[in-house]
Amino acid sequence: MKLFQRSEFYLLVLIALICIFITSQNPNFLTLQNIYGVLRSASVNGIFAVGVLFVLILGGTPDVSFPAIAQVTQYVAVLALIAIGGGNIALAFAIAIVLGAVMGALNGIIIQVFRVTTIVVTIATFNLYFGMLYVLSRGDVLFEVPRPFHDFGGTLLFAREGANGAVYGLSLLPVLWLAVMIAGWFILRRTMLGRSIFAMGGDEVSAVRIGVNTFAVRLFVFAFVGALAGVAGIAHASLVLSAIPNSIVGVELEVIAAVVLGGASLFGGKGTVTGAMLGVLLFAILRNGLVLLNISSYWYDVTIGVAIILGMSANAWQQLRARRNQVHVAVEGEAPR
Amino acid sequence: MKPGQKSFLGRLSADAPLLFILIAMVVLMALLLPGRFLASYNLINLANQLPVLALLSIGMMVSMLSGGINLAIVAAANFTGIVTALTMNWLTGGAAATAGLPVILMSMAVGLAACMVIALLTGFLIAWLEIPPILATLGVMMLLDGLSIVMTRGYTLSGFPPFVIEIGNGSLLWAIPNAFVILVLVIVALHFVLNRSPFGFKLYMLGANPRAAEYSNIDTRIVLMKQYALSFLLAALTGFIMMGQFNSVKANYAESYVLVTVLACFLGGINPFGGDGRLSGIVLAAVILQTISSGVNLLGVDPFFVTAMWGAIILIVIAVSHVTGRYSVQTMIRALGLGRDRADAGSKTKE
């Protein structure tokens, strides 16, 4: 596809324009310290976005249960580490990934067996997981997370001293995000499994005919989303250094919007990791820009809403024009488009 | 046969499971709460609480009939209430509670007009720019939530004149709440709009097969615009009722209802891909959900347990309808080739 026809290109232009505008108003935007901060705060949503991308490529409606899974795995992992009195961050990740994969796989099994659209099943499991977490935890907030979370969240790469004496550097969270993106890209673009996911998103019946094991692929995708939700849950706990039962839920629609702005189709079979990353970055930069421009945070939702509407409109307008200019030759036997 | 119209047998078999669930729920609640659930004050309470959920669910259903969705429905209700309240404050110089009838009606007209502008914007995005409805309405939802927060600075606005409170909380006909009367009137009106008017006919056709509708000389864009206008109109009406019931407006009231209305549509048998879904189904579904939440509330259970239970109920309904679906009257009719359309069977994934 030509570069200027891709939604990633438009998104990149949009991000560049916003960056130029913010920098012109407040030069602090383009400092290393601020960029590290933006990347750090975008990491949790960025990790979610890779999972959302997989579900959107698989086709059907989006998954909305991932924040609830992250919430549960985060809480359980923090409780487990408190119980054994320390442990290490790898153990927390292992617990969260396994638990998340199981919870996600349940979505996949229900969708495959009962043939119900993803959004309905995941609304159900969202309510189930989130409600049970609140009932069982009695809403107790874990203000004190064990040492390993502090260590993981506090480690800084390329650390240096800022002008005001504060030490800043690249947190491990964006590195984790990058690793997840590379893994996602590798699965989608370099493996048979990835081709099968795209094939199912394009046309599930055709995928069955060419021998794709739809159950195995769907099970993998939803287990993968759950596992990534677990990773994001631990990353979030390392970022905010507490486990609050309702601190993650509510991001689902924003993450889905970010991934779709990045060019993933709601009809399946289309989407890129780069696009998902740009979508998440756009929202993170907007949030950061409002702070730097001294605009009240009340305006955040308005800005995001306008960004979604403008981004989608530009994208849709460009597609409509492309369709109008296209000469369609009806091949015999082909359904009219 | 007209779309949406079915044989008597078909209609009965379609609503029977919902009626059965409703009766089972009422019996269960009556047994768990002897003398309390079926007490007249509780039934009046139920009738008072039902309209908000039911009107929002019907608004969601209307948007689903063409295969769309309206995620902005709750945001639009709050937005309408806030614009109305602010206009009332402005016209009375800050003393909204003393506003006279002309001022109240003028404020409500302004709120409704604001909501309709949003409806036109949403319809334009979906019908002309062909943005997927789930995304267009998501953007509009965030925009509306944001505007509501900016306009109120995150505060709650309260203190409305008696007329407004009467809409949500009063009762003119014996003990029947006004809100419930409004709901009944809306259901009757919508029955004619959806099942007896050319617009309703076109809407179902558009949902069943957009291309066929277009080739049948239906202006699909106009139908889509009207459809979202209707959906937002129901949201605005809900906004007025909520103003009266809470005697206040706020940006994020009843936010969780967005997903509950999607759940009501699913329970009510509305096909999310469009073209299929009955008003009776969605009304029954809303009554069931309200019965459960009121009953469980009376039982004094943790509200988050209710959240978990809603999830479990959807999963149970999915499982049960999957098992019984194979043997239902409708499936038999379809299997014998007597069904009204094959598009229906085609929209389901291959078994």
C-alpha cells in the first residue's frame, strides 16, 4: 500500500502537528525528561493495545474485558507477594500471566462454543471478574505493594540529573512495552499462527476451508490478550505503587479507540502494531500537552473526543475518495461491491 | 410478510423464554422477600425506577436495528439535563428552583435542541462519512462527557422547580408514577413508528440487508439520520426524567448503564447485526433486569455482587439459549424451510 494511503501516515502527521504546536507554546515538551515521562505513562495502555489489536484482527466486535482481567491479576499478584513476604517481580509476572491467560481463554472458549459475539461475552466476563474482585476483596485498597514493585518501577536507564536536581531516565515500563510490541509483531507477521489470525479475520469460512484450526487460534488470541492484561496489570502496579480494585477499569473504550485510529478495522483482518502504538501515543501526548499548556484537565475528554472524530473523519474521507476514483470491473460471477 | 412481523406461533415462541425468566425472577424474589417484594410500595418503586433503564435500552435497540450501536446514549441524557439546568439557571439569574413554567419549557427546549444537534452530528458521521457506528458514537460519547464536565466544572447542579421534580417523581394518575406513564406512552408511540410506519419498515430493511435496501430506492442516509435522531430523542427524554428523579444533574450519572443497555438488547433478542428485534423483547428484558436489581437491592446484597451476577446471568442465558435453541419452534420452522428469510441463518457463523 502506498505510504500516504495508510492511516498510520495520517496519524503520524497529526502527532507531528500536535507536537509542533505544543513545543511552540512550551519548549519543555521536547525535553528528554518529558518524553521519558510520556512514554512511561503510555506503557500500560500500550501493552493493552497490542492485545486489543489481536482481537480486532481476528474479527468480530472488540474485547472489553481486559481491564477487569488486569485488575484481578494485579490484585492477586500483589496479595501473593505480600503473603510470601517479598519474592521477586518475575514471580509477580508469572502469576499474572498465567492467571490472565486462563481468564482470557475462558472468553475464547465461550465465544467459540456458543457462537456469541465477542463484545457480549466480554461484557459478561468483565462484570463477573470485576464484581467478584470487589466482593472477595471487600474493596480493600492495598496501599503498600511489596519491594519488587518499587524496584521494577523505579529502575531508570540512561539516568542523569535534571536541571532541578531530580534524577530522570528511561523507566523499564516502555522497555516492557517495546518487548510486547516486538513479540506481537513477530507473531502476526512472521508465524503461521499470525497468518491464521489474519485469515480468520478476513473470512472465517475460508479459513476453515484452508485448514485453519479456528478453535486453537481463537483460544490462543484470547489467552494472549489475557496474558498481556496480566503484564499490564503488573506494570500498572509498578507505576502507581498500589493495588486499587477500580484503578484500571474505564480505559477500555479509550484503548479500543486508539487501536482503531491506528488503522485496525472493526471488521477484522486488518491492523498493525505500529498503528496501535501511534494511536496510544497520540492520546498520551494530548494528555501531556494539556498539562504543559496549563489547560484544565476537564478538557481532556473533549480533546480526546474531538481527536477521535477528526481522525476518523479524515480517514473515512480519504477512503471514500479512494473508492470514488477507483474503477470497478465486475468479474463474472463476482458479487457486486 | 413485512419484516418484524411474524406468525402468532413465531411471536409467542420468541417471547416465551423472556416471560418465563421474568415469572421465575418474580417468584424467586417473592419467596426470598416474603411480603416485601410484592408489597405495593415496592411495586410502585419498581415502576418509578424502570423508565430510565427501559428508555435507554429502547434507545439502544433503535440504534441496533440497522446494525449500529449508540454508546453515547447515557452521555447524551446527562448532557441534555446539564444544558437544561444551566439554561434555567441563566434565565432565572441563578434561582432555578423558582423558575416558572414558560422558563422551564424554554430551558427544556434548549436542552432538547442541543441534544438534536449532537444527533445530527452523529448521524452525519455515520451516514455520510461512513464511520463505523461503534467508533463514531464512542467519539461523541467522550466529547459529550467532556463538554458536560467542562460546563459543570465537575460539580453537581441541583435544586429544580417542582414541575421538573414532578416529571421524575410525581404521580398524577392515582399512585402510578409519571415517569412510568411516560414510558408507556413512548412504548405505544414507538410500536407505531417501528411496526406500522414507512420509516420503521425501511429501518428493518436497512438492517436486514443494506444493499438490497439501497437498490429498493430507500434513501439509506436519511433513514440512518432519523434513526440516530430517534435514539438521541429517547436519551433526551431520559435526561429530563433523571433530572426530576435525582433533583440534580452531573456529568457521569448512570455511566455504567451503557453496558447494561447492551446487555438488555442481547437478553431481549435484538440482533446486533441489525434487521431483527422486537420492542416487546427489549421491554421485557428491561423489566427483568430492573426486577433483579431492585430485588437484590432489597435483599441488602453487596452492589458489586449484583455486577458479578449480571455477568453470570448473561453467560447462563448464552448457554441455555445455545442448548435449547436447537429444539425451539423457531429453529424447527427454519429447518423445515418455512422461515421468513435465509439472511437470518446466513448471519450466524457456520456450525
